[in-house]
Amino acid sequence: WALESAKKKRQRKESQERVASGGSEKELYQPPGGLERTVQVCQITCSFSFAWCSLLACHWYVHIYAEIYEWTDIWAKVVMAMIVSAGSFVVISVFDKVADSEDTSAKVDRALHTLIYA
């Protein structure tokens, strides 16, 4: 509690110093509100839903092979972890390469970075 109070006092003092030095309160971070916040919540919800659906699909895929080749439960989980990790690495790497390309516009770069951070 004391640390929280000290942090708030420090932030208030920094804000007052900024205003006194010719800056304004609007230069401080303003949390998104209204429609922007709603869109962010929807994006996060969709990304989590997609992640869980992808994980479940990978689990089903590995389960089929585990039954065919009579894998142990631990081996199936190790294979699933390797597939998910490798797949995530490949997708993020491809998105990053495309975003770093000079052929894409700023809007495409921003969209790809949103996908990477989601």
C-alpha cells in the first residue's frame, strides 16, 4: 500500500513538472476508451479463441497418430508441444519478414504487428 501511494505521488509530481515546463496533461498516456477499447477486447477474445481452437486441433491430430503408432501419453504430449512451438515460430517469423519488407504499406505492417503481438 505504501509503495502504491508513493508511486502515485511520484506520478502526480512528474505530471505537475511536465505541465510547469510547458507540456500538457494530454502528453500523458490516456487509456483507450469507447469504441477503441471495445475493438481491443474483441481482438484479444478472438485471438485467445483461435489459440485454443488451434491447440485442440493439434491435440486431435496428435491423438490420431498416437493411436496408430501406439505412442505413450507423454510422447504424444512432447510431440504436440514441438508441433505447436515450431508452428508458432514459423508463423511469427513469416509475419515478421513480411512486415519488414519494403513492399508493404504502413497499414499492412501495423496489421501484421497486431497479429504477432496477439
